[in-house]
Amino acid sequence: MATQHISRYSTRKRVLVTGGAGFIGSHLCARLIEQGHEVLCVDNFFTGTRANIAPLLDHDSFELMRHDVTFPLYVEVDEIYNLACPASPVHYQFDPVQTTKTSVVGAVNMLGLAKRLRAPILQASTSEVYGDPSVHPQVESYWGNVNPIGPRSCYDEGKRCAETLFFDYNRQHGIPIKVIRIFNTYGPHMHPNDGRVVSNFIVQALRGQDITIYGDGQQTRSFCYVDDLVRGFMAMMATPNEVTGPINLGNPGEFTMLELAQIVIELTGSTSRLEHRPLPQDDPKQRRPDISKAKETLGWDVTIPLREGLVKTIDYFRGVVAREG
Ligand code: NAD
Ligand code: UDP
Ligand code: UDP
């Protein structure tokens, strides 16, 4: 308990980031270290990589632990960010039972840890809790439209159950919880083969391959650059205990997949053409966050428009594709 005791008297905190070697987690770890905190990164490397955290490995304030959050974890920290969970449909459907276990059993374990330490815990929830939404844009008070037995359910229902656990630990045990619902986020460190639309389109454009549009391409998504999101995470963690969320974080700019493909082709200068493929089952038709609550509660807003964020992401993937040869 010594670390926790000492750090209570300073602004330097010891922070646990589960899923810290993943796309968003690696940016969060870097930002926390930049701000002078100590980071314990816990990851089972299912989708995360050492490369994502390579620049942090030699840092005195960074510690890496290979661990699966479906097993108990006894460590001493001041704050917990719970990000461990595969996030792209291709990855979370690869082993759907493990996906639900990670969301649900992982949440129980991290909440048990938070309860023992009396530490605030932030949950990386998702816009998928709204499913294929009939309310547009999505507000936090909307309960969603989710298929409980489809191929996306392991993720959607797992994340919904995790939210239930967070609110029950808050009501039953008084744990300070912070639930944020993340809308589609993109940026460097996305996995090149995770099948998500931004990484797919960029990698296809850079390789001169056809760009795969699922369905007619009229479905919409709203894309947030990772730096904006990470700022929102930290603003949420800094709120008083009575602020529990859920709070949407995302960029309200809404684009069809056809529009996204055109922008990626233009920014990469690619000669790629569009190829239509079948729309996956239960693919949401539209998605855009209402971020009024984040603006009011956190003073948070997005600062990086899609084109600007795509340029940075394309730069990153140019390096990845070049290394592949
Ligand atoms: P990611 O796949 O890059 O990161 C997830 C990380 O969790 C990986 O490093 C992975 O190895 C790790 N992990 C998976 N199962 C684990 C387990 N059982 N134990 C320990 N570690 C485990 O995905 P991401 O995009 O960085 O997503 C991070 C979090 O944000 C996830 O919880 C995801 O559901 C949520 N989220 C992301 C988005 C988005 O657009 N990127 C949108 C909504 C929600
Ligand atoms: N747990 C953990 N680390 C801790 C404390 C608890 O991983 O520091 C796990 C442990 O597996 C436990 C779960 O969290 O089963 C839930 O803990 P809680 O105290 O809520 O319940 P209980 O211990 O009664 O199961
Ligand atoms: N999509 C697409 N081509 C691709 C990958 C995805 O048209 O190569 C579509 C997909 O059908 C969905 C949208 O892009 O409508 C966003 O997909 P992603 O998997 O990135 O995120 P999610 O569906 O979880 O929001």
C-alpha cells in the first residue's frame, strides 16, 4: 500500500491502463507519462503490440505486465482505466466467448480491484451499446437497439453488461466510476489488419488495392481522432466522484462510407477503385454522437477535423506498409 499512500500526497499518480498496448491504450499511456504519472500497462497482447508501446519501454515511469484481465489482478494503483477488449468486429468475432468474458469477467475483476483500493475506475464503453440506433444523433439517455444473439452481440452485450456492473458497483459499494461511450476512433497504432473501415481504406489505398465498400456505402459513421479522445478520457477521470457518466465521446462530423473512401483516395493520391462487398449482419446504418453532455460536464470538444486526422494516420500507415515491403 506504500505507493498508494505516498502518491495521495502528490499530483503524481500510479495509473493502471488495461489494454494499454492497444491502439487507444498506447496513446493514453504516453499522455499519462508525459503528464508526470507512473503507468502500469496490463495487456495480454491479443490485439495490442509491443511496437505500440516501444517508445515507453525504457521510461522509468512505465511498467508492462502481460496479464489477461479475465484472471484476478492484485496490484496497488491510484486510478484505473479499463480498456482491455478487442474492438474491431474482425477481432472481437474471432473468439466471441473470450470477448464476452473479457468485457464481463474483466470488468468484475477490475471493479473488485477498484473496490479494494477505493480507486476511481474509468470504463471504455462504446457507441455499440446503442446498436443499430433508432434515435439520431445518439444521446446518453437512449437505451439502444441491440440484437442479443447476433455476431456482434458478444461485444455489444458484453459492453452493456460491463456498464451494468459499473453502475451496480457504484450503487452497491460506492466505487467512483467513470463510464464513457466511445464512438469510432482512428489514428496511428490502429492494427493494419483489424478490418476497421479507416485502417482498411488507408491500407488498401496505399497498396493500390480496391477499396472495399460494404453494402451501398450509404451507412454513416462519425470519426474521432485519437488525441481528442484521450484528452476526453483524462478530463473524465479528473471529475468529482458524483460524475459517473455515461458520457459520449466522439466527433459529431458524420460521413457515409462512400464519402470516407473518396477522401482517403484524394489524400493518398491513390488510383484505387471501389469494390462493393455484402453488408455484414446487424451493421448499424447510422451513427453520430450527441456530445452536449461532454461539452457541459467536461468542457470537452473535438479539435481535429477528419481530413487533418486522416493525414496523420496516412503518414503512420505509409511507414507500416513500407516496412511490410
Ligand atoms: P485494441 O484492440 O487496439 O486494444 C485493446 C487492447 O486490449 C489490446 O492491446 C488487447 O491486446 C487488449 N486485450 C484484449 N483482451 C484482453 C484481456 N483479456 N486481457 C488483457 N488485455 C486484453 O482496441 P482499441 O481501439 O484501442 O480499443 C480500446 C478500448 O476502447 C476497447 O475497450 C474498446 O472496446 C473501446 N472502444 C474503442 C473504439 C474505437 O473506435 N477504437 C470505439 C468504442 C470503444
Ligand atoms: N479482484 C481482483 N483484484 C483485487 C480484488 C478483487 O482481481 O484486488 C477480483 C477477484 O477475482 C474478485 C473480483 O475481483 O472475485 C470481485 O471482487 P469483489 O470484492 O467485488 O467480490 P468477491 O471478492 O466477493 O468475489
Ligand atoms: N466498412 C466498409 N468497408 C470496410 C470495412 C468496414 O464499408 O472495408 C463499413 C462497415 O460495414 C461499417 C463501417 O464501415 O458500416 C464501419 O465499420 P468498422 O468495422 O470500422 O466499425 P463499426 O461497424 O464497429 O462502427
